[in-house]
Amino acid sequence: MSEADLREGLRAAVGDEPPLDFDPDELIRRAEHLRRRRRALVAVGVATLALTGTVLSLPGVLDRRPAGIDAAEAPVLTTAVSPPPAAVPPPQTVAPQTVAPRTTVTTPVITDASTRYLTDYLTKRFPDVVPGVKVVGVDFTDTHKQARAGYLTGLVRFVDGAGSSAVAVQLSVPPARVTRDQFCATVVCDEPRREADGSHLEFATSTDPESKMTTHTVAHFRADGSVVQVSGYNHDPTRVGAPRAEVALAPEQMARLATDPGITLR
């Protein structure tokens, strides 16, 4: 069959069909347009899926929930019933305890005012206790160093009928720097004396066997814990000279100075 015969056969086959009510060229153009649009939509959909997958893979994105989420889609919140609290025992009543009041002991403070007071007091008091003497001076040396150590030492220099001499007066703040046993451990102590207020007097004597220098010391261990020591010599401790026949002050005179309430730290 030739090509012409084929065309004629086809024309005859459709000859009885109604004519087309549309333009074939227009139909082709619309089909082409729809195909291009479909391809564009597919490409946009693929890009959208890729972007969504990237965002969902970021940390914390899956934990964020939109504000308008349906309650049916939200996870079910379960709660556990806590056990009832344990019964708290009633507070126990503690009987108040009687506390003994504390006794406050005021420790004297050694200052320059202390040395000025003692200097004036000893200058006036010494001739009353030791008659017939002339006080040359009262000296307190290195007072700041001694004050830090808790004691103060002064020297009363005087002249009597036998010549010049001196008496050392030392005051220690409480508590006592030495006990009575320690005081008598290196010297010869006589029988102690107990005072009416409960304090004690210790009488000690020491002599250098070579120089024959003798020192008598009376220590008053006072009831408040302070100690006052008064030392007399058979020579002048401030200069080199021949010794006296006896110590310049009698033990009772040194005891009067040691127990004098005016000789104290203020």
C-alpha cells in the first residue's frame, strides 16, 4: 500500500466523525506550557524537602513545638503521686540551763602614763618607808620593750648614811610570769607569809660567792595574779664600789613596799 492510499484510508475512516471544536496548535502550546510548569513544581518540591531536612537536623529544632499545636498531638504528661510526708515529731522542750556568770579580769595596760605615775609615787613614798634617805631619782628604762613582755622595772636611786645604793621595783601584770615555786627554785627562800587577803609574800636571798654581793628580794604574789618584787642590795648596782656591811633596806621595809596598794599599774 502506498502512502497516498494510506492517507485516503484514514480520511475515509474519520470522515463520518464530527469536526474538531478546538485548535490543535493551541492544544500543543498549552500542553507544552503545562509540562514546563510541572517540571518547575517538581524542582521546587525537591528543594523544599532538602531545606526542611537540613533545618530538622540542627540541634534543638526538634525540641521546639509550635504555639498552636493540637492537644491531641502533644505527649501525654504523666504524674506520680508522692508519698505522704513522714510525721514530724513534736519539738522537745529543753529545760533551761543555769550558766554561771563569767568573772571578767581586766589586765592592766602598761603605758607611759604608768611610768609617770610610778615615778611620782615612789619619789614621795620611798622616804616614808625608809626614813633618813634622800631619793636621787627614779628611773624606768626600756619601758616599751618591757611593756610588750608584760612587766615594768624601775630603779629607785638614793643616798643614806652609808653611801649610795638603789632598790629595784618590778611589777608584772596578771597572770603571774613565775609561780612561787619557780621563784624559789634558783634562790634561797625563807618561810613564806600569807596575807589577810589570801596573797603570799616570799623572801629570797642570793649571794655571789666571789664578789660577796648580796641581794634580798621580797615578792608579793597578789590575789589578782599580779606580782610586785622589791630587791635591795649591799652595794650600789649603778656603779662599781666596795660592798656595804649589809643590805641597805631591811626585809620588812621591802615587804611594806611590795604590799603597798599604791605601787600598781594604772
